[in-house]
Amino acid sequence: MDILPLILIFVISIAAILLWFRGKYQKSHGVEGESSNPTAILLACWLVASAVFGPNFFILRIAGIFDITIERLLFIVILAVLGAGLFNGKVNLRSGVTIEMTMMVFVLICLISMSRTGFLRVSPYFPSPWYVFITGYLFPFIVFIYAKNYIRDENHVLLILHALFFFGIYLCLIAPFEYFNLRQFVFPRYINDPEISLLHLERARGPFLNAAFNGVGILIGFISGLHILEKKTGFTRVFYLALLLFFFPAVFFTLTRSVYLGLLITLFIFLRWYKTSFSKWKLISLPLALVLIVGIVNSPRLLSKERREGGVYQVEEVDIRLALLEKSYFLFSERPLMGIGLAQFIPASTRSYKGRTAFVAEEAGAQFQHNHLLGIATELGLEGFIAYLVLIILILRRMTQLTGKLPESGIMGRNLRVAIFAIWCVYLNNNLFVEPSNALFINAVPFLFAGLADGLYIRSLESELKAQIANKESVRTCLKTSIT
């Protein structure tokens, strides 16, 4: 066994623990503003580890317990911090927990579903229900609670944004090496391993081994970088603007239409709602963006049927998705209330579905559901679909409720709400075309920012309530003084 991964595990784990104890020491000695920085650092490290240092990078299998990976060790520390927060009052699960309660309902629906159909995979070729549950829902929900209670001020948010931005830069740097087949420069090495995942079309798939997920990671880094500019001036701002240019070719190197659409959605949201002190930039950027879009749309390369040319007219993938829609409708009609079971789409479709199957799917074998909400409806039934849809609505509603409760400018200003909304739009757009339940990073980041938004809203209500109480006490004091 290679000793390097073990050394990495030890160093990262010890560093995370020391950072946590350092934060507790600072808090006990009255150091303000930095007392929770170690918890933000821990979350940032885990985010990167969840994308890069998962089971494909290193895994230690010990009989009788779960597989040990670097990101799982870091997540154990996150759970320890949350557990300590429940005892010392840092984590509040008593008030303002509408979203958490909805998450709990959805988790119970998943557990009931797995209790009926099984927690373990029935074949090595099928996804594990337990793994789908953890990566798709349980861990992202826990990250939501963690971010809501521990990512509280500008320093914490800046740390997370920088981590996501520079992780996006890393994805941008290895993307051309994948696209031009210069794989000796790609790290980690498992990205190049055809036994882990087939290499096709030289797409930039990154550590996710999926071009669509890689594109979402790139766009999340792009959005983070745009918002970081709020704090940058002079040469530093020019430097960050130059780094942002790397994201545009990286999006192309994914050769994925949902990523192209995600970039257009991001640009539209920022051009339409993102406020800046120098508003004239929109007068320049908007026409340039329109010219770029029109030029790309009329480009013969974009209209090509060849994916390698960056074209969007490939019909095979459309045929696959139409066939999957027919499968989903058939399976949903069989059990509309309870569903066929979490992560049972592939085994159920191979057992009972006899309808049309796209020829590409026949060659590749059973396929994942390529629409997240439709997949939830098929596997968890109407109650699972409704619970998850309510969860999304509550999160989007929380972003709307933040209107007027944030400062005009700054990292924690009103533009933060726009950046969070853009990340969620990219995430939801991508989920219309792929099944994201096996991509931990892709699920965790949107729920992290949802937790941040929920925490900001709850704390703003608490501040308003305290201010009202203080005003009432002040009035009472004045009345008593005047009477005496």
C-alpha cells in the first residue's frame, strides 16, 4: 500500500482538529471575528476533498466498518464540530427550522424506501442506495446545517468563496490537458484511468469523471470569483479579472450543452441583477455578450453534429433522454405513490421495462436517469417528489426574503443573494439533464449557500426582535423617568 495517502490522511486530520481547538481557545479568550475561522477552513478543505480526494484517490478498506477516505475523515470532524455545537448552544435546532424539518421528512421517506427495497446494491453494476442517499441528500443536508450555524460573517464567506474560486481555477487548468489529450499533466492520475471511467471524446471531466459535473464546478468557481471582486481593488482586481478569463475556454472544453446553458444563465443573472458602483460596465458587457451569443449560435462549429467540435446538434443523446423519459413514465405509472425504491431505476428498468431503448443506451448498458426531479418521482413516488420540491421552494423563498435585510454593498451585501441564486440556477439547470445523486461536491455547495442564506435571514429576524425589545425597554425607562 502506498504510504503517501496515509500521510495525507494523518496530516489533514490533525490539522483540522488543531484548527478546531485553536478556534475554541480564541473564543474562550475573547478573540472576536476569528473564533470560528477554523470551522470555515475545515468546511473549505472538506469541499475540495469531496471533489478530488474521494474513493478514487485513496480508499482504506477495513473489515467490519465503512471504507475510509480522506474526505470522510474530514467529514467526521465536521460531525464532531456539529455535535459539540449542539451541547454548547452554537447550533440552534429549536427555532427557524422549517427547511430542516422538510429535510427530515425527505430523509425519512428515503429511509422508508430503502427499508422496503434494500440498503445495498443488488449487483456491482448498479448504484448503491445507501451511497446515493449519503452523497445526494444526507451529507448535503448536514452541510446546510453546518453552514447555517458556523458560516456567519464576511471572513468566513470570503474563505469559502476563495476556496471555490481557486478550485475552479484548478479545473480550468487541467481542462485543456484533457481536451488535447496531454494527460501526463492531469492530476490526480485516476482521471486518466479508463478502468475507473471510460474516456470519451476527450471531454474535460475533471476529478468528477463527468463533464456536466465538471462544468458545474467550473461555473461555481466563476460565480465565486465574480463576487470576490467586491473586495478587490487596483492591481489585485485586475489580476482576478484576468483569472476569470480562464473559465470561458474551460466551459467549452467540457463539450456539454447543459454547461453552455449554465454559463448563459449565469451571465444573464449577473448582468440583470448584480449591482456595482460602476454600472456603465453593463453598457459594454451586455452588447458584447449578445454579439458573442449570436456569433456562437450562428457558428457552423456550434451547429455541428460533432461533439468534438463543440456542436449542440448531436441527436444520439437526445434519443437517450427521450427513451429514459419513457422508462420513467412506465415505472412511475406502476407505483406512483411509493415509487420503485431509492436508486432502483436501473435494476427496475432492466427487470420490467420492455419499451423503446435508444441504440446508444443498448450498447452502453443500463443508464442513469437523466433528470433529477423526474428520477425522484420515479424512485420515491409522489411524496418524495413533493417533499423535495417543497424543499427547493423554501430555499428559493428564503433568498427572496433576504431582500432588504442585507447591506447595500460588500461581500455580505445584497449581491451575495444574487450570487447564491446564480449557483442554485446552475445547479437546477444541470439537474434537468443529469442525475447528480452520486456527485457529493455538486450537491453540497448549493446546500452550503442555502444554509448561509437561511442563517442570515434567521439572524436578521433575531436582531430585529432584539432591537424592538431594546426600544420598548428604552420607552419604559423614559416613561418612568418622566413620571418620577
